[in-house]
Amino acid sequence: MTAVLLSDLSNSAHMKLALVTPGARPTEATLYPCKSIEEFNASIIDFLEANNQPELMAAAVSACGWEVDGGFSMPNHGYRIDRQHLRDLLNIQRLHVVNDCVCKAMAVDRLFTSELVKVCGGEGEDGQARALVGAGRGLGLAGIIMDDLGHPTVLPCEGGHADLAVTTPREAQVFEHLERKYGHVSRERVVSMQGLAEIYEILGQVDAGDNRRVNASEVVALAHTDDARALEAVSLSQGFLAAMASDTALMLGARGGIYLAGEYVELISDLIDWSAFEARFNDKGRLRGYMQDIPVFFVRARDLELIGLATLFG
């Protein structure tokens, strides 16, 4: 069959590969290693051989990073994807290499109702701007703008690296420690897998002189046992996430809605106090009423990046 190859490299340890016919939504993805460019190349060849060497009409890749001089730099992987190299490897001409958060935003209009959980807000306004906040190993942002025919255009952003603002003394303590460690403190430092671990470690240092190192999964596991420090770390990160979503809605005029997606949001979703999230999201003084009308959705679809890539082909 004539097929399109889809690849998602948003995870640094492995990539997802799938084949679809143009216009179809991917239904199944296979995991392959991709820790080096050699592993990436070998995995693609192995995947195609395992699928009887299909005739490819095009390919699309989702990755964390940005494009420079015909190549897509991926800091989390330590290598880059060169467009011409990939065309030659696959013997194709049509190739898309897209930022992973942009891919998530591209998928929004292809999701099933069951894949969207409304967590707060009103009904939103049809045709108005929307935005997706993607939190995983990093923090991404993408805008979604509709044209007069109802077709979406996704705007790539690097909003996760915008300056972090604090509103409480406890948040200020976290900020001060991060500033001493990194200098510039971005929102990604507190709304991401690493960010949750950083907050937990800072609370331990401030409150108990505890320098124990942890990862995000360990913090979440502790929170599920009602560990006070872990629960506070999640609460602080949740507040920063709400503030990020709220500021994004204002800056973009996203009256159509805000979508929360990504591995980190999924990890902490059952620990989030959505009432507290809503209060922080709406806390914009004179514009409280404006904010209350904006719907916020938690996206729980699998393979969101692949769904977004598939939209490039119909």
C-alpha cells in the first residue's frame, strides 16, 4: 500500500513509529530506540522491514526542538535530524519535521469527546483563538488561530522559557533557590518532570536541610501516600501551571479555550486540585469575568503527536 510514515521523538529514550494512509488517524504505534542518530536510522529501517517495506509517499517527524539550516536540533537527544538525510534514507521528497508541542496543538480538532476533560470555565467562543500548553520533560506552548473558513493555523512558541512570576512567599522561596542555581528562571523550571523534582528538593532543603535527590515519579508516588512535602510540591507546580495557562489566555486572547497536555500533566492529573487550579486561573483582577468564560481542557489522548502529524496529509 501507499503509506505515510509518522515518527514521534518527544521522548529522548525511544520513538513512536506508525504507518497511516493519507487522511486516516493513526491507531497503533510501535516503540523503537533512538538514543543516537545511528539508532534512529536503524530503527526506521527495522520498522519498515517489519511492515513489509511499504511504498512511502511521505513522512512526518515530531521532535522537541527547532529547525536551523535544514536540520532539526534536539537538545534532549544530543543529535539533530537533517532533512536531506532523512529524504535519502526513506527515498521520499515530501517530509515534515515539526515541533512536538505544535503537533499536539494540530491534533486538538481531531480528538474524540472522550479524550477531552473540561476542568473549568465557560463554553468558549467559536472561531476565537485557542492555545495548548504541553508539559512533559519540558514546557511547550502553541497557539491555534482559525481563519474565516474555519481552518486552524498553529503558531509555534517558546513560552515555556518566559520568566517565572511568583505570588506567594513560598513560591518566592522556590524562585530564589532556582535563581541561585540557574540565573534565569523560566516557567519550565517548575512546570515539567524535572520542575516537580526541583520543587520537592528545594522544600526539603528549606524546611529540613534535606538534600535528597528525587525524580518526578518518586514525588508523585510519595504524594499518593499523603507525604506532606510531596503534596505541597505538586500544589506549587499546579499553581504555576494554572498561572501559565492563564497568562497564555490573556496574551493570545484565547477565548476559544486552553488545552493542557503532555506526560507531566498526565502524571499529576489525579493529584491536581482542579478547584484550586480554577481559582488561580481566574485570578486576574478586573479581568476575572473574562477568564471565567474561557474553557480549560485536560487532554488525555494517546499518541497525540502522531495524531497531529497525520493532519498534514488530509
